Amino acid sequence: MNKTTKKILLNYILLPALLVLLLWLIYRQIGQGDAFEQQWEDFKTNWRNGNKYLLFFVLLLAPLNWMMEAVKWQMLLKKIQPLPFFRAFASTLTGIAFALVTPNKIGDFAGRVLYLENKNRLRAVIATLVGNLAQTLVTFVFGIVGLVYFNIYHPGSWQLLTLIGALAALILLVYLYLNIDKIADKAEGKRWLRKIIISIRILKRYSRKDLLKLLLVSLVRFCIYNLQFLILANVCGAGVPWVSGFLVSGLMFWMITVIPSIFLADLGVRGFVAGLLFTQTGIATNGVAILAGSYIIWILNLVIPAIIGSILILSVRLVK
């Protein structure tokens, strides 16, 4: 099978089939027939009568979330090629644009480094990995807290096994994150890495203090994202308790992070995970509201900045 045939099979057959399957599973989760129709009517009523000030607050949090990611990126670039905040912000949005249309958001690297000099691009890619690892660590911590909650109130074998696996992975990630300078030392002894070893040495420039600051910004960003989802879901009529909802939504975002997805199926994965955790367990009273909250968050924090980032690519061409 040649590359063209594989591409056609993946893009036009397997991915659409996966999306259809996920949508069908979501429909099964939130109810069928009269149950779904009633939830839909309740959602529309809550949306019309919902607190407009809270909705406006959620909209304001969206650019703040984007800016927090830009702050992280600017902090990382101080060791490579310092950029003014606006350029770092534009670079972040362009990275989101590339990430949205690539498997597991790997295109984020390519979008961000467009704003840098050629000699610094490989170093910036490695720096992006550091920033992504910081965000992943925070997501893992909240995911594990959510798993602990699930093991207490919804015990089961898969919950326990997942918690054990997540704890083991978190320990490994924390060790790698706090010892990234040692990774650079070990890389210097690998002959097959000699062509990029100068770029890998960038890891030695980040002190423990720098790494902890990145974790703090990542924590703020995660809390903003989580708060957006809970407010939207409840304004739409989900009826999710705030404390348990915060824990379970943390678990939801962790699952979305660890489950491999491609942009076409990403929305379906989000809906499936949200329904599994909130609707199937009875934490939410309206599954449609949970889906709406999940999808609106996806639009606010991925689709809209991706559109802006796509437009900002023109600024790169103008500068060059």
C-alpha cells in the first residue's frame, strides 16, 4: 500500500468512521428518544435564561487563557531569543493553528518557531517540549486527584488500575522535569545526537526556579480552563456541584490529554469523555449541557485562537 492510498484511507474512511462512532456513543450516553428531547429542551431554556454576566465572564477568561500560554512561551524564549509579548502572543496563536490540524497537536512546534531566527528554531522546539511538560504535569496532578475521587465514590477495577498507572507516570514525569539538565548531559554522550547536541544544551539554561515558575503559570492556566467549563456547563443547566465538578473536570481534561486523537476526531473524543464522566455517573443532571460546555470551551480556547493565529501568519511574511 503506497503513501497516497494510506492517506486516503486515513483521511476519508477511518477518521470519518471514528467520528461517527464517537457521535453515536455520545448519543447513547446522554439518552435516547424522549430523554434526549427533554434534555435538549431544558438546555435551550437554561441557555436563554442563563446568567449573561457569567457567560460574558467566560468570554473574558478565554483571551486570558491564551495570554497565560504566551507568558510561558515568552519565559522559555528568554534563554533563546527574547521576544516582546505581542510577538510571543502571536507565535502562540499560530502554534495553536498548526496544532489544531495535526495529530496530537504536534504542529504546535512548527507554528511557534516561524517567528524566530533559523538558528534558534531547533532550540525553540526543545523549549516548547519543556513548556508542554510543565502543563502536562499540572494536568496529571488534577487528573490523579479526580481519579482518587472516582475511586472513593465510584469504585471499580479500571479506576484503581488507572490511578496506579497515572501515579507511576507522574513520578516519572516529575523526575524528568526537575532533572532536564541531566537529560542534556546524557545526550552529549550519544553519537547519533551529535548534530543537534548544541540545541539540546538549551535544557541546561533552565534553573529549578525557572521550572517552578513555568509550573505556576501552567497551574493558573489550567484553573482558568477548568473554571470556564464548569461555569458554562452549569449556566447551560448541567447542575454539576462545584467541588466534585472541579475534581471530575480535572480528570476529564487529563483523559483528553492522554487519549491520542486527530483533529477530526478531537471534538468527538471530548464529547465522549465528558459524557462518560459526568452523564454516566449521574454527576450531571443534563448531558446535553455537559456536551455544550465541552464544545464551547473547545471553540473558545482552540478554534478561535487558531483562526487568529492563521491570520497572524501573514505578519511573519511581512516581517521577513
